[in-house]
Amino acid sequence: MYTLKGELKTIKDKVNITYSFSKREFVVTDNSGQYPQHIIFELIQDSCGVIDSYKVGDMIEVYFNIRGREWVSPSKEIKYFNTFNAWKITEMSNSGMVKADAKNVVFDVEEDEDNPFPF
């Protein structure tokens, strides 16, 4: 389990990858280092709407798992994919503390093992 605190920079639209698999991405800017880092996270399936309760500019803490997959193309080329699957989002105050009335959203992360692209 990993966490990242930062400013919600972008919320993308939900995308249907296949008939039975959908995802939604959002970007958090981490300003803790010398240079800002823009980290993309994904929500999948039923959790795609969770980010709707937040707006660009909100300070949030994202709890996530790192997922990695190997995929062999039809031409037998091996490719690797990494994704950051968010499973909890907490709203923060501008000082970095959890707000007393914070939205604390936890959701289950399901994986579709038949889909070679879990993002």
C-alpha cells in the first residue's frame, strides 16, 4: 500500500475499454520535491464515479496499489505496464491535514484478469 498527498490537477472522463471493463484517470500534483511531479492514477469499474465528489484544486491524499503486468503481443514482443490503482481518497486541508469533515471514500478494486490492459 502506498499513499500520495497532493493537489488534484485533472479528472478525465470515464472510458469504456471493452463492453465489460471501464476506467477513469485522474492526476495529482506532488509538490514535495524540488520539481512538481504529476502522477496519474486510475479508478476502475464501479469506482469510476468516486472522483466526482472532488474538484480540480482540492488537496487530497490517495491510497493506492501499484500493479504491473506482462503482455505478449501477437508478434511475440513482451511489454510491461504499470498502473497506480487508487482504493481510498481523503480530502486534505491546504495545510496537509485531514479535514474534520473530509470525504473519506474507500472502494473495492476489482481486476479483470482476461483484460491484458488493466488500465
